[in-house]
Amino acid sequence: MAEDSDLEKTEEPSQRRLDQAREEGQVARSRELSTFAVLLAGGGGLWMMGSSLSAQLTKLLRDGLTLDAGLAFNSGLLLPRLYTLSLETLVAFTPLLLLLLVVAALSPLLLNGWLFSMKPLLPKFSKLNPIAGLSRMFALHGLVELGKAVGKSLIVGGVGAWAIWHNKDAVLMLVSQPAAIAVPHLGHLMWMAFAAIMGGMLLIVAVDVPFQLWEHNKKLKMTKEEVRQEAKESEGDPQVKGRIRSMQREMARRRMMAEIPTADVVVTNPTHYAVALRYNEQGMSAPVVVAKGSHLLAARIREIAIENNVPILEAPPLARALHKHTELGQVIPEALYTAVAEVLAYVYQLRRYRKGEGALPEVPHDLPVPPQLDPAASVQGQISEEGRAS
């Protein structure tokens, strides 16, 4: 059952899935929205250009029906005359045609913006399979498209029929009216019918656009297995990432071990913690932690320090504070300056003693480590407060 649920497309498409589909030209498109935009642009264009277009067409009609004697008896002039009239007609309709062309090209951008992809133009021989074509025709998508076509025909046809029936008396009266009155009246009736049809088209668009968005989202839905696989591809396999982190830690540990011979002193707990410090008066404002570790790593730090004659000082509170509040490559906290200064003074005196230039220094004790920086002291303080409270 778990495997079946993993194979069901129940998960919303990821952004990566949406981007890949867009690159392949798969976006939600509504042909009804484009049709509505073109019809609206055509109606608006006729409304704005109606007077000039009517005047040009009237002139063309008058010129076309006017024949002089030369045209009547010279058939060779008829074809150039027809060519001229056709060209003038095309010029008259050019602004409207350009408007429709621009709207037809830009209307698909209303839903998903600009998209240019050559992948939909690539030949797919699977589409030549007649069995697959029949299955697509009788699939849910084909049935939905058929229902949309029938519904659109019923709505547009019904609205047109209603507009004609509602104005049947006015239409019948046109034949008895003078031309000067009938033509404007006919134009008014046509605009009313156009507005009613556009209202029906707007209803179709209001249904089709959400449906196309929903259907596109449904096609791109993912199974749980696809989500997991995509996460692996985008973020990396957890096992590989774990291996990389392990290798990075090992490389960092090796670099840290290589820095121990350059340290001035190693402060220990003595067995639980070890912190190696280095200080150079010329280029450092404060001592820097070059290595630190606990338990087995602390033991290894002590071994390397002994092998390279790096002084080791047992100072449990200071070792705990340094291990807790410092990071590799960082200077020590300002609150530990005094304690570390005493340690470094002891180390410098010890170096002079080893060179035979002074007496053996006394190992520092009771270093001034603030209790709030010592984890053990903080825990002990909390236990004492709880004991007093009880």
C-alpha cells in the first residue's frame, strides 16, 4: 500500500518542475481568452475606425460602380482597375488588420507571460500513432474539450438568437425605413448583438481560464518518489553529503594537527580537554587557538605536543573555558587575557630555563578564570542554587 501511495501524483509540482515544463513550452494557455481578446479588439477597432473606414468603403464602392466610356470599351483597362480597387480596399482595412494581428500575438501573454521555446516544434513520431491519437480523442481531456465546444456554441448561439429575437420588430422595421435612418439603426442593433455575444464569451473565459490553470497544475503534479528523487538531485544524496562532510572534517583535523608544533603551549584538563595556543607579538593582538579537542582527540594533541617539545600546562578551569568559548583560528575571549598572560609568562620563563638563562619557573596555579566561562563551575553553581532553594 505504501508503494502504491508513493506512485500516486498527490504532491504539488515543485518550482524546478514548473521551470522545466516552461522551458519545454508547457504552460497553461486559454484559447478562449485569445478569442475573446481578438473579438474585443476587432469590435473596439471598428468602433474607433468606423467613420473613416465607412467613408473609404463608400468611396471605393462609388468608384467601383462608376465606369467611364474608356473602361467600358477597353477590356484591357479592367484588370488594372480591379487591381487598384483591391489595393485601396486592403489599405483601408490595414489598420484594423494590424490591430487584430498584434492582439492575436500578444493575447497568449495574458496568462503566462512571454515564452519562446523550440521544443514544441520538434517532431514527435509518437503523435503519428493512430491508436494513441484515438486514445487522446476519447480521453478525459478530449471529452472536456468537446464539452467546452458544445457549451460555447450553445452560449454564443443562444445569446445571438436571444439578441435577434429580442429585436425582431426593430429588424423587420428596417425594410420600411429610409436608408439614412435604417443604416444607423442597423449599426445600433449590430452593436447590441455584439455586446451580448461578448458577454457570453466573457462567461466562457471566466470558466476556461481557471480550468486551464487547474489542469496544467494537475498534469505537473508529482509522486512522493519524484519529490524525493528531485530533492536528491538538487541537494545531493544524503550519503554522499555525509561522506563529503566526513572528509572535510578529516582534512580540517589534519590541518589542525599540523599546527600543533607551531603552538607556544597546550593547556589541558588534564585528560578531557586540550587547547593549543599560539601568540606572536609582531602580528597578533591576542593569543590564537590553533588546535582543540576532547577525549581521544585531546590525547592525540598532547602526544604531538610532547613529540615536538611544546610545553603542556595542566589548568582544568582554563582548558574547559577555552574549549567551550573559542573556535579554531580565533583569538581568545577578552575575559581570559589575564589567565592566558600568566600561562605565556610561565612558558617564556620555561624556555629561558631550558636554554640555561634562568631558574626553573613555578607552575601557575589558581588562574583567574571567570566562573561564568567555566562550564564545570556554572553547573556546580546551578546545583548549589537548587540545593539552597530546596
